[in-house]
Amino acid sequence: MSSSCDAILKALKECLLNSDCVQKQGHLPSECLKQYSNDLPEQCQLLRKSTFECKRNMLDMRTRFRGNTVGMDAEKLRQQKTPVPPAES
């Protein structure tokens, strides 16, 4: 898979691992996505939808030429969250 969806996938994995479905109920993250998706927090549900959109856009010929905007937006958000170390003189 292309690296344009990596940021969204990492955020989804992190969200699933921190959800009550995995933490308190002891289910696997894959079980939570397939069987208990309605019980997931809203953030995880939105990330799941974004992951689907990102993967679908990778197959869409119109967006293949323009670039995957869903993945690029996630990458920009990830870069904003990680502080850039100051350059040493």
C-alpha cells in the first residue's frame, strides 16, 4: 500500500488500542473493527471511514493523477503534532 494512507492507519491503530473495546473488554482490535464498530468512540469511527476513503481514492483514476488528498491531509496533521527541533548554529 502507498505511504499516503500510513498516517491515517497509524492513528486508527492507536485509537483502537486505546478504546474501551480493547482495553476493558479484552477484544482484539480486528474484532472491534468488524463486530463492535458501533461501540467504538466517534474518533475511531471517523478514522475508520477516513481509512476507507483513502484506500478507495488510491484506486480512483481521477485522484491517482492529482494525489490522495485524504492521506495528504492526515500527513499534514501528523507533521503539525510533532514539533520540529530547533536548528543548532
